Amino acid sequence: MTTDVEVRCADCAYAATFDSLRAARTALDDHERETGHSVEWNIGRLSGGVERAGADAGVCGREDCANPDSPLLDHGGSDDA
């Protein structure tokens, strides 16, 4: 599954859909820099692995959302510096 990101300007007719966060972010930054407009974006869906990583990390902002057994979380860090 691909990422579906919609970028839309509140100040003009600019609107576009991208299949990657990087492409959307680049377009958003370019439009804001060139026009001074405020651009909004909406992430429709991410690939399954990215969604799982976000869910495991508890990105919804609630501590009880995180998956404490996830290997993706830093459970106290390491001694590597």
C-alpha cells in the first residue's frame, strides 16, 4: 500500500495528492516559500509497517496506547553513546 497525502492551500486553488510524505512535504514547503500562503495537508493512509510502528510507539499521545512489548520502542536506552 502506498502513502496517500493530500496537500491543499487555504489561500488559493493549489491542491495536489502525493504518494509519499517526502514529496508532499517538499511541495508544501515550496508553495509556502513561493507564495507565503498557509498550506494544510492530510495523510490519508500510510503503509502497514509505518502504521504499526506509530501504533506501537503510541503516537496518539496517550501513554496507554503504546505497545510495551514492541521492539520499536526504546525501553530505557542503551549504554552506547
